[in-house]
Amino acid sequence: MNTIINKIFKNFIPHFLDQEMKTEPSIKIEEDEIICNCFQITENTIRSHISKNDIKQIEDVTSICEAGGNCGSCHILIQLFIDQNKHQKTSEQVPKSETSKSKNNGRFWKKLFPAND
């Protein structure tokens, strides 16, 4: 009887555990990370204020939620969030059809390779 149970545990359980592991994400997603350690302000809080208020400077973030108002070690990340927000808003405003169209309508190639008449 023990050999049957051992075979079940050796063959079935590892397979079952392997299947369970595959359904979970392979990388654990970090919780809302604290960016400003001095005031314990999280990334989501900072990004939310930047997006809602269309903030362009670190000082504006500091005046709204205090992030970056003490030692300044988080300024580089706050500036990154500001730049990413600006880039996202800029890319949302430009229609995709305009970015793919050529502005010169082929004149560049005509000047480069004039037709021999």
C-alpha cells in the first residue's frame, strides 16, 4: 500500500504543483512603491497628481503632495514621471495618420534623382 501512495505522491503531486505554478505570474508585481522616503509618498500618488494637474515641475509636485520636499533624492524619479506624462499626452494628441505621412510628397526623391529629359 505504501508503494502505491509513494508512486502517487512522486508522480502526481509534482505535476499538480507544476501546473499550479504556471497559472501564477512568473514575476511578482511590486506593490505601490514608495518614491519619497522622507514623506512616504508612493509612485501612484505622485503620478496621479502629475496627470490630474498637468504638472511640469518638481516644485509643483512638492506643493501638492510634499514629495521631493526634503532631501531631494527622489527628484530624479519625479522628473521621470513628469517627462513620461508629458510624452504620453503629446503622443495622444498627434493623430497616427499624420505621423506616417510624408510632408514633402516625394519631392525629396525627385530632387535627388532628377528625370533625364
